[in-house]
Amino acid sequence: MQCLPWGEVKKPDWRPIPISIESGGEIGATALVLKRSIPRLRRSIFYLPRGPILDWSKPEIAAALVKKLRIEARKHRAILIKIDPAVKSIRPSDGSTVGGHPEFEATLQNLGFIPSPDARGGFGGTQPRCVMKLDISPSEDELLANFHPKWRYNIRLAERKEVEVRPGTREDLLIFHNLYAITAQRDGFTGRPLSYFQKLWDALVPHDMAKVFITYNGDKPLSAAICFLLPPQCWYVYGASSNEDRKLMPNHAMQWAMIRWAKSRGCTLYDFRGVADETQTPAAEPKSEESDNHLQGLNRFKAGFGAGVECYAGEYDLVLSPTWYWLWTTARPKLVAALKRRQAAGSGMQEKHP
């Protein structure tokens, strides 16, 4: 998400602005900034997904980059700069979290950053705070041996039932999206339109940074996924599956096929992506039993392949306009929530009095 092609994926809602600084004749830090304009206010926000990229043990490099970010943000009347660097966190036994580098939190504090209020939920912020990763450097036999026995059985079951995993084409994105829509309805999330995945394909596939996989039983598609590739790591980003023939275990077959493909492309890490960080879920925001079951099932599925949880330090904001920042992070969410409650109440009245 800090690569230049990712900026093309996010257009036109976000405008990509690449920034870098040099140190000793070499690139010392980079940042792909995504700028989003705030309608009618002539203001904007700056967001660095999984960025910036630099050596956080060198605070002078961080300070130089942030100085450049501030200058650029002033040009675009940004009210905040949101960062989400891929810095590992260390979780002590008491459940609290500190930065992965001893200098990390001190550097951010000295530069004026504060923890983002948008990232207080159990999942994190814009990006998941915790992910599950699998070391795929061992041989395929060793990897299989480390899977849960039931997962090995399910992979072999899918093979016996003639479940086949095939690479998808751009035209096959329609198959993926049909399954994705079914998954969104089943799991209760708002999905993206087909045009988004077509744009993703056009931006990433020519750079060999993404691939589509679809599982079939005969000519019937059962599940599909999109992976991102940037060796030495591969990311399982989007997954979709049918409500039918789940007993054929297409998802186990698909994950194993993608892990083997990632190994063949020189990857040593396979990222299953987000899981909820339950230690950070406020008691005032209990999840429903249905969402609990979904998340627990998701975690069990990923853990069955031997993946372990890895958490990042989280999102931080550099406030550039305190008044606008308060309006954006405090007043706006309350207003949106009130409008939703009002709409829900109005909908209920209409149902009672058609």
C-alpha cells in the first residue's frame, strides 16, 4: 500500500502524492500520501496506509520526512496527517501495547503525533491492527505437517472431490464479484463494486503485484480470492465463497494453492490479513454473538494453517488544525450516528404505519 501503483487503485476518491527524502545520496524514507478532499470545505486529510517507510531507530530521518509532509500538507490545507506504519508492537503480560522499536513512541510524541481516535475499536483503524502471518520458508511437506490435522484432511478431501483451483483472468472478476456479493450478504459487510476490482486489476496485475484464484467443482465456481504479491511477502486480501457445496472444503484447497504459489514466487511470508485485537475492544462496545462467532471462526480458520498473530503499533494523527480536527473526529461521527438513528426510527415508523 506504499507502492506507487496502489495510488492508481485509490483514484479518483484519493489523490496519490509520493514523497521521499535522501540521506547520504540514497533514499532515506518514502511515503505514499493519499489525499482526500473534504467536500465543500476546501480542506483535506492526508493518509499514509502502512506508511511511512523508514528506519524508526533514526529520529532525524523521521523528523526530516515529517517536515516535508507538513510543507506538502499546508499546500493542500490538510487538517491532519494520519500514519499507520508497519511497526510491530510488543505486548507485555498485562495486555498493554508499546512500540516495537524503543525509540518509536518517543519519536512520534516529539514530532507531535497522537494515537488516532479512529482506531479504538477491536479491529484497529483503516487497516487491521492485528494480522495473522505464516512463515512459508519451510518445505511444502513441513508446512503441511504443521497444519492442524483436520486442515490436512480437508485439503485432501477437496482433492478427492475434484475441487480445482485455477488462476483467474480479468473477465473472471465477474465470477469473483458474484461470490463476493454473496459473502458480503452472509457476513454483513458492505462490499465494493465490480469496477473497483477491475481498477485494482489494471493497476496491479501488469506490475505482477496481484493475482486472482478461483476454485471450481467441474464448471461450478465455489470460492475465489485476490492476493497481493511483493516478495518476500504475499497477502491474502479479498476472499469470497458460495453458500453451496461448502462441505467440499474449497477454501482450504484455495489457501493451500495460494501458499504454494507464493512460495514459487520467492515469498517467505504469507499474510492472512486482519483479525480483531480483542484486548483493545472497549467494554462499552460489545460485539454481537453473531459477529463473535464469525471472528472466532475466521481466527480458527487462519490458525489452522499454523499462522500466528502479529500486531502493529497502530494509527497516529498529526493534528494540523485543532478546530477542524475536533469537528472531523468528534463532532462528525456523532452527527452521522444521530442521522442513522433518525433514519432507522423513521424506517420503523413507516413499517408500522405503511
